[in-house]
Amino acid sequence: MSMLFTRRTLGVAALSAVSLALLPASPAFGAETVEVNSLNGKNQPVKVTVPKDPKRIAIADYAVLDTLDHWGLAKDRIVAITQTTALPYLPEYFKKSPKMRNIGTLKEIDFEGLMAAEPDVIFISGRLQKKYDELSKIAPVVYMTIDRTKGTFESFAENHMNLAKIFGKEAEAKADIAHFEDRIEKIRKASEGKTAIVSLVTSSHVNLLGSQARCAIISNEFGFKNVAQDANANHGNEASFELLLKLNPDYFFVLDRDSAIARPGAKLAQDVLKNEIVDRTKAKKEGHIVYLSPAAWYLAEGGYTSLEIQFKDVEKALGLAQ
């Protein structure tokens, strides 16, 4: 009888352990918490309960890193970060440090390293969307992205306030949003009537970006008429140099993806576009080929400093630089 009881007890204990392992991680008992918006692994909106003002943060979303640095919250709180591809304007977070574990790349996480870091909360971008449930077993996961159907700036503002709610930075976040709002109208006035194409250059190919793809803020909020607005792929639709000349816009905005991800041996966008056909375009003749700051536009879209850099890139192109 006692042996049967022992076996049953052990069996129940084992099943309980497995069940617990499958449950999402929760904030420590007694810790103050806050409920915020997130997306789940299926890109569906969900509510997530996270510790209020967490002190141990894991970063796999450079937009969040960007904003937390702006608020002065990153240096003493980040215990784990994906360090493979660096942000040139935030180099201090991509150096070896005993305080911050390198947990892999934006697409491939070192789960053992992440668990060992014991984070209170994990921030991820869409590149790790499919790992959401698995990561949630370690700590609460907050996944935010730019929803271009709402508009880049409106989506930024929503995410900014959502992040601020976690850290008690609502007043600062409102001031940040206001900092950009007046500048949007000035840019729109300066861009009125001007045509543009927006391209992503990668692997020596020029891809045109539409008004629901990356860099959509250039047409949707900043007011340029995107003459390739129907290009529908997130990384753009491939275009020939002859098509660039046929479209012949006033401005040609260029995002160098290979520079953003530091692809070894890649040809720079400036070199890809150095040819006789591009030289005949209106944008080239008038000095309106604009090379966007790669990391800010490609790796950290949605962060405060990233957005500041994006504004300055376009303001400079229009002669509005502050």
C-alpha cells in the first residue's frame, strides 16, 4: 500500500512539474505589476502582466533599447541583449560586459543564456514572433511593432505610451510625442507637390517600397507622393534602373539594408546606384538622392532616437535641418 501511495504521489508530482513548465512565467509573488498591450506569437493583440518598473530587462527589440536609453533606464537594468548586429549610435550596448549577457541575434535567441540572466521582462520584435510562447515560459514577453495600417507615427505613439506605462514615464512619453508633432506639419508643407521613390538596396538589387512597407512615414506622414506606392512587399519589389528613370521622381530615398546588418563584402548602395542611367534622373541632377541612416530605419524602427534620426534625415533633405 505504501509503495502504491509513493508511486502515485511521485506521478502526481511529476505531472505537476510538467504542467508548471508549460505555463507562462509570472511576476514574482507580491511584486507590483502593470497590465500592458502586446502581440502574441500569432500577431494577435493580448494583454500581458509585467512587473512595474522592472530592474532586470532582456532586450531583443532595438526600438525598446533605443527608447530606454533615451529615458536613462537602459545601462543599469539590461541583463541580457542580442548583440550580433550593433546600432552605431548606441555602441556601448554592443561591447562585452559582465553585466549584460549576449543572448544571440534578433532572429536566434540563446535560451540557456537568457534563462541564466533571470530577466523580469523580455522585449522582442517581430523577428522573434514565432518564439513568443517559448520565451513566455522564462518571463513575461512584450512584443510591439509598427502597424503601418494605423500610420507609422500613430503606431509609434501608442507603443511609446505602452512602454512608458511599464516604467512610470508617461509624462516623458507625452513630451516626446509632442516633440515630433509640430515638425510633421512643417515637413508636409515643405514636401507638398513633391514626388519620391523609396527604395531598399540589398544584394546589389534596388527594391521599391510602397506606402504600406518600410519607410512608409516618408509618404504617409511626411507628405511626399510615392510614385511606387503600390509596391507591396515588406522588403520592396525589385526594380530596374530603367524603371527608376521612367518614374523620375523629385526625390529618391535610399535605405542600404546591407549596411544596416553589416553584411560582409556587400556593395554599398552608393556604389550600386553609381551608373549612367541613375545619373540621368531628376533626383540625381538636383542633388536629391537621399541616403537614409541605415540602422535607425532598418533595425530600430519605433524607437525614440531612431525616429529623431529619421526626422532629421528628411528635414535635411528638404533644407529644414534644425
